[in-house]
Amino acid sequence: MIRHLQVYGAGMLAGLLVAGSAFAQGAPNGNTVNGKKLFETVGCFQCHGYVGQGGGAGPKLIDPPVWEAFIVQLRTPRQQMPPFTAKVLTDQQAADIYSYVQTFPKPADPATIPLLRN
Amino acid sequence: MAQPAPARAAVPAKPQTVGDTQAPTEQRIVTSGKVGGDFMVDCLRALNIDFVASCPGSTFRGLQESLINYGMNTKPEFITCLHEEVSAAMCHGYAKIAGKPMSCLVHGVVGTQHAAMPIYNAYCDQAPMLVMAGNVGEGTSRRPGVEWAHSAHDQATIVRDYVKWDDQAANLQDFAEGMVRAYDIATIAPMGPVFVVVDADQQEEEIDPKEKLFIPKLRKRSQPMGDAVAVAEAAKMLVAAENPVIVAGRYQRTAAGPQLLAQLADTLNAPVLDERSRMNMPNRHPLNHTERGAGLLRQADVILCLEPMDLFGTLNNVTDLIGRPSTPKIRPDAKVIVIGTTDAQIKANITAYERYNQADLGITGDAETTTPSLIQAIEKEITPNRRSALATRGQKLREQSTGFMKAVYAQAAMGWTANPISTARTCAEVWEQLKTSGGEYTMSSEANFLSDWPYRLWNMDKPWNSMGRSVGGGVGYTAPASLGAALANKEHGRITVSLNGDGDLLMQPGTLWTAAHHEIPILYVVHNNRAYHQEYMHVQRMAQRNQRGIDRAHIGTTIDNPNIDFATLAKSYGVYSEGPISNPVDLGPAITRALAVVKKGQPALIDVVSQPR
């Protein structure tokens, strides 16, 4: 599996890669480090991108939905996403991924990016 | 037809030795006049064929010699390729930019087999191509061994399912007439490849001076147009509609296409959903509402589909689950009008014709050719009251379009600084350098694997700015087809940019050598996601469906361990290159340097380590 260094704002990653953090009300505690590993090994990145930016194959995961909606989409997905049943991805693993997804940096305002001005 | 070889002597001839003063007993033949291959070159010139792409083969040694010595390698010029997949795919890309076919010359049987995939792609994409295949038809003319393995009685059977027509001439006059007919058939909509077997003896034998050969004149060609009564009926439906939508499939056939479609949309004040299979419509035209996607179809009461390639797929959502459930994207009461030529030529075996979908009105005719009469019929149908209502609708649509770019930029900003580099970033960096070209550029590659970012970020309003897809989906199309497009662009001084998948380029990397050897300017930006990513996702889907091994889908699908060094690969073929680039900050300067090389008339390649999509 391909391993890549994710480029984030300074300090953000160190602050967020902490085991046992819960980031959304109702979400179980998730291990962000394990969540990153799972995100890159069980196929999430293929459609959502390595930093959750989304694209033609899948929507963005930056600013993910609440946990309850996330787990429903994971287990019984709408549209083209294949299902991650509990048999192949436990609730804890799902929570780990959810924890990791919360760490994706918010995009810059496109008005501040010269190449994205009309 | 060749004369039988003289009977051999019962006693072997005495071997020739140095110092012998007697000539050998076997006849040596040289020619003093024109040979058949020379006449074949005359035929190619009469058809205005500028290039013949080829990987050399003995079954057409005669024609090749005629091309380079009788024709002096000028109009047509022999483009040396390292594989028939390259030579045939170059024809595909060339035709879409040049607006006329070029030819490829393939070796008997095995060369045809190599060329089969790009011929198939061109067939699916309705692109004209003149394929000439060498063959030693006469058994007694075949030298022992491999020449027998490379000849056939009916070589066209290899490709007959996906060419419009094929021919095998009995003599040179038959050849001339066949070639003109082949060109004619290739360039009538629905266009497509044609296959002409070129007999070795016909190429090599001297022409009897008494033989009066002539090349028939090529007909001035018009394209099939939709029936006037049906067009009037379509106009009536469209004018009466409250929410009509125009869907452009493989619409553009000539340089007039984009402005014609824009004019149709303007006349009707209807939004266009561009499926981007050709340069159908200026992407920033205020009635180009492709950004709204399927939502555009949901509210439509009349849908006009112009040259649809997959009507069922256009109008239905098909979920990739067991059983392939599908749900319509359109209202149950929506009316569907189809204008196109695909139904005029369908072959049964290969199912590239897609699933059947019902329509209320089917008009057989080239959509671009039919457009002026449709516009006229619509104008005739619009009453003063109706004109006002349509104008109001159009105004709302135009206002809505002003928000599209803001949404596009907001999406492009996501992952902007990521490593691997986002496809949005790559496309934005390339555009930053292209936008001063005055529109004199072609994006020659497909863009769906880059989430269509070029169509969303770049300004495309010239007929040559994009050229759609392979349609047949045979991987290995992009690099050589892009080179064919670049060959067509060369005389116009246009920049050709191929955002090339890594897997695709690896199918025919020898394409790069042809680019360097013939000094064809083109910029290859390798979308290097280190995988056959589509297949990666497919196998992933299977693992999840079967509830096992969801972390093993990389087996057999990823292209890593080791990572391929595309820059070094390109250098080995004589192409300027940089990479691998994985820091987005380095990308802009690399593109600048590479484009400087391209603007001097040479190819260049940048290897970009990329996000998957």
C-alpha cells in the first residue's frame, strides 16, 4: 500500500493525532492514528482522496456529517459507495476512521489562492 | 498477379564464389519504371492523406519504399512508430483535430492484431481512420516461414466487427477505386475506421506502361440530415416545453459545432448538459449548465439528446450492486427526442451500442448537420408571447450560471496543498500557463479520471480545445492519440497537453520516442497515482461485497514497489522531462520549463505524483 506524507498546517497534525478523542457528539472514542492507517488501507482514499477532498469518484469528507449519518452511510450506503459491513469493519474501526476524518484541514478561501481567481 | 517462379533445376546450382565470371543462374530482377506502390502513393495523395503512421513490416516493404523514394516522404510523410497500437491510435487523435483522416500501415496479421484495439476505440468513437494492412495474397509469392504466418485469405476478419468497411483489391485499378470508396465511407457520419488490405505483389510489381490506371475523383461529401417533418415536430415539442434540456453527446463534428450548439441553446433559451465527448459547447457559455449535473434532468419536461452515446446511461442511474438496479433520472412524463446517426450503423456482436432506451421521437441524421434546420424550425414555431416566456427562462438560467465558477473554485481549493498533488491543483497550474495562449491549445486527453477539472477550470471555447474520449475505453489510447492530435496541431502552432494516466502511458511508452524523433511538440503531464486506479476501485468493491480482504485490493492493481520513474523513462526516449514531483509548490515552475521546450517544437513530460482522482 502506498504511504504518503500528508502536508498540513504546522502543529495541527501533532495536536490532533491523539488516541481516545471524540470530536462529534454521539461518536464513540476513536484512535486517529489507527483511523489514518485504515483510511489508507481499506479503500476510503480511493474515492474520497487522501485528504478527504473528494472528486469525481466520491464526495468530500472535509466537514463530515454527524456520526449517526456517517455510520449509516458506511454500513448501508446510498449511490455508488460499496458497503463496509460490521464483518469487515468493526464499529471501533469505523470510529477510528471517523476520528481521523475530523482532522482533515479546512480548505483555504479560494479568494486567497491566486490561481483560483477568475 | 505474379507469374509463377521458374521450376528449379534438378541439380543444385553451383554456389557462386569470388572470381566467378559467369552470372548466377537464378534471375535477378530490377525495375526500371513505376511500380505498384508508386501508384498507391498517388492514391494517398489524391485523398489528401498527409501522414502514414507505421511500425515497419515486410508485407508492405514495397509501399514503404514507394513512400520514401517515389513520394520522397512528403505528403504523405512516414511517421515511424514502435508499435501498431501507436500508429493506429495516432490516426484516431489526429482525425479529431485535423477534421480529416490520416492513414496507418500495419504488418500482415500480427500488425493488424496489434492495431485492433485502437481501431476498436476509433470505431466506438466514430473517428475516421484509413488502415492499410500488408498481405502476401499469392501463396507462391510467400517466402518460406514467417511470411505464411503473416498472411491471410481474409485478414479483415480480425477487425471486421469494428470497421465500417473493408476491401482487398484484385489489381491496382481495383485498389484505387477501393481506396476512394474507403475514404468516402470513413468520412460519412457516423464516421469510423476502414480497413484496406494492400497486396505485396501489387506493391512490388512493375506497372505495365500500357495499363491505363486512373484514380476516381473523391466526391464532395454532404452529411445525412434529419427529416424535415420530424425536425418540425421536435421544434414544436421544444418550444412548448417549460423546462427543456439539451444533452450533447458526441455532437461536435466540425469547427462549426460549438457555436451551432450555443446558437441552438440561445434560440431556445434552454440549458445544455455537455457530456464532453467532443468540444461540444463553450464551457463558460451561460447556458452551459453541466455543473448542475443530473439535477438538470430531474425537472426537465422535454429532453433533446444530440448524438447520445449511451442514452440509457444518460437518462438512468445504475447502481453497481448485484442485479444492477436502475432508477430513471428523469420525470415519468418527460419526453425524449434523439437526433443522431449511431442507429444508422450498428453491428450486432460487440455491444458498444449500449442498452436500449425508449424515446418519443428518433431522428436519424447527423446532429450537427441537422442543427441549422432545427434552429430555423424553432424560430418559426415561436410566437411573440412564447418568445417573452422563453426569454424570461433564459434570463434566469444565465443568472444561475454566474454562481458556477464560485462553486468550482471552492471545490478546487480542497486539498490544494496536499501531497500527493490534487488533480485540481495540477489542472489549475497547467491552466495558469495556458491561459495566455489565446485559446491556441488542445487538451488531448480524457479528463474523467481527473474529476473533469480541465472542463471546470479552463476556458474552452475554440473547436480544438478538447477532443473527448476514446469511448472504446481501451487503455493505451491517450498517449498516442494525443500525439496524433499534436501532429495535427503542429502546423497551427497550438500547444497540445495530455493529462496522461500512468497506466495508460505504460501501455505504449514508445509513443514518446515517436514524439522526439518527429519533433512533435506536446506536453505530457503524467497523472501518476501509481495504480490502475479504476480497477483498484473495482476489486475493492468486490472485496466489500464479499465481506473479505478489504485491505488486499492493492494486489494486482497498484503500480508501485518499485515506483516507476517516468522522467527517466522519457529521457531514455529523448524527451525532456522532470519529476517525480510531489510537492505542489514545485509544479508551476516545472510546467513553465517544460512548456518552454514545447514552444520550441519539442515534446516534454512532467511526472506528477497525484491524488487518485
